[in-house]
Amino acid sequence: MADEVQRQLEIIKQGCVEVIEEDELKRKLEFSISSNVPLTVKAGFDPSAP
């Protein structure tokens, strides 16, 4: 499972400047994978901003 967590973490981090609480994100990915429940990811930016 650790390989899958790392793979998904790398995909999420692509193009990111910063990931706050990366350890917490790893725990959430582990739970998501083990329980087969999709992870909800929220982007912290305004896509309509110029």
C-alpha cells in the first residue's frame, strides 16, 4: 500500500508550490485506499482570479 500512497501523492503534488500537512495527506490517502472511498481534494485558490 505504501507504493500506491506514494504514487498518488506524487500525482497530487504535480504543479503544486506547497502541500500543507503532507503527513496528514498521506494518512488520508492510506485510509482512502484501504476503505476504497475516494479522497476529496480541495484546491486552495480562486480559479476565476486573473
